[in-house]
Amino acid sequence: MKFDVAIIGSGLAGLSVALHLAETRKVAIISKRSLLDGASERAQGGIAAVLDSGDSYAEHIADTLVAGAGLCDESATRFIIEHGREAIEWLIAQGVPFTRDATAELGFHLTREGGHSQRRIIHAADATGHAVQVALQDKVRTHPNITLLEEHYAIDVITSDKLATKLPPRCLGLYVQDVKTGKVITIAAEHTVMATGGAGKVYLYTTNPDTATGDGIAMAWRAGCRVSNMEFIQFHPTCLYHPYAKSFLITEAVRGEGGVLKLPVEAGAAAGTRFMPLHDERAELAPRDVVARAIDAEMKKRGLDYVDLDISHQPPEFLKEHFPTIYARCLELGIDLTKQPIPVVPAAHYTCGGIVTD
């Protein structure tokens, strides 16, 4: 099989680049499972972008640099933020059904999450990743220049040095295995795109799917690419604590809409006490790393398995409208978030490091 471009990975990154490149090239997408079985599909809260005249690029950049504790690549930060609105408008054009708000400047509801000084999170209720993936997969599946190879594992990339050729060092394609037949297929490609995500499954509690095993990063390393910052793993502060739901995220937007973190009944006399104001003046709206460390500290200090996230003070209809997915899933597990707190723990969420690009 031969293509102009082979894309390993079928999340938001992989599908987006496929749709852009397929305008002028023949593209193959290699996906471990179905297009709706990756990490992007699980994203809940939304996407941060400057979409209101009361907000500004300068504020968003400043918030990001503060949350990044001085470790951000400032030029990359500025580029991404200044192109945020353009990216959102492209997603809207692809048919992503973001939650509407007739009173908002752009016509879409914006929520707030930790580390942000403004409401700038555009979302599709509490299942933004699903909404984005469905819209993009509909486009991808009908595009004449895109070939989908679902249920195919990328084994390794093919580089010129492995073929003992005199070609300069470069990637020539990859080997993939058809999961259903076990057959190994060779794919030749002028360009190979790595969009394979992170390595969250090395942790017990993670918001990532089983496919997040870091093998794309390993492939690039074996091929001679540089890899950096792998020690930086972002932990989401609030993953549902339940034996049957170790990977279910409770979106940060719950805290953005007034949810507070409290000590659970196991804390004895301190049960029900709100603890985040003791750790940071921004309380529940501090950046993720701050909130996750605070929860971890309280759990270790008091010998707890989890803490409580309580938003039951909000009207039931508000919660069902804004968090339908979380409400339904918690109810399945016997937790009514309109009446009781949600047990949560920090969980591995995002692999900040990876393959170095120019």
C-alpha cells in the first residue's frame, strides 16, 4: 500500500491533519481501534480560546505562562493561543455542535476552568471530545482521498537505514498489523505523521483509554528522533473513584461552575470541610497541578482513599443540563450528584513530553 501521507493515530490531532492534507494528497489513517475509541473521545470539559471581546490574547497567554510555572515554550504558547479562534471556527465549520448561548457574543456558552482568569472554554455540554470526534469522523469517512485502517496496530516506522540504502536518513513508511487477521502490512509513504497520544496507562488511575501506551513515542525514539520532557505527566485532579470506573473523568468545568472539594466522611470530625482555600488563594480554580497536589497531600496526611467533589448546591436542572454525561454515569454507579458529593482522586491525564518537533 502506498500513500502520500500516513498518519498514525486517529484522535483530534490525527483527524484534523488528515482533513487538511487530504485536499491535495492521498492520506492513510492508522487507528488501533475505532475512531471513537481513543483519548480525544473521552475529553469532557472543552477547548480554551479567546472568543469574547472581554478577554484577550495577552490575558490567555499570561494565564498559561503562570500555570506552566515558567516552563512553557513562550513562542509556541503565543502561536497556539493567537490561532485559537481560527481553530474553533474551523471545528464549527466541520459541524461540531458546541453548546449554544443566545446571550453570548459568539453565540456559544463559555465556561471557566482552573487557571483561567476568564470564561473562555467552549464546549459541547460535558462531552466535547465525543462531539468533536463524531463530527470529524463523519468528514473523514466520506473523504475520497482518505483511507481508514481501523483495528490496525502500527508496529514500527521504516527508515532508510533499516533498508541498508544510500538514501539520507528519513522515514519511508511503516509496518502495521491487522488486528483481525494478524497479517502484517507494509505501508509506503512520502510523509509519516505521529499523532499517537501519550502513555497514561502506565498508571492505575488514568483518564486515558487502554490504547494510551506510549508506543508512538517509542517508535520515534527507535527511529532516531529526539524525545523530551517525558517526566512531565499532568494529573487531572478529579477522576471518579469507583472500582468499576477507574478511567472516568469528572470535568474541571464542575469546579468552574461552583463545585467545591471537601473531606469525606472517612476524615472523621473534619468530614465536610472544604480544604482548597488552605492550599491556594484560587481554591478550586487553581491550575490542575496545584489542585491535584493539594488533594494528594490531604489524602496522604489523613490516610484517605479519595476526597469529595460537591456541586449538589446547584439546582438539579442546571446540573442535568450542563453535565448530562457525568450525571448519567454517576447515577449508574449509585451516585446522585444533585444530592451527594462525587468521590474523586487525581489521575494521570496528559503526557506533556514527547517527540521533539521544529
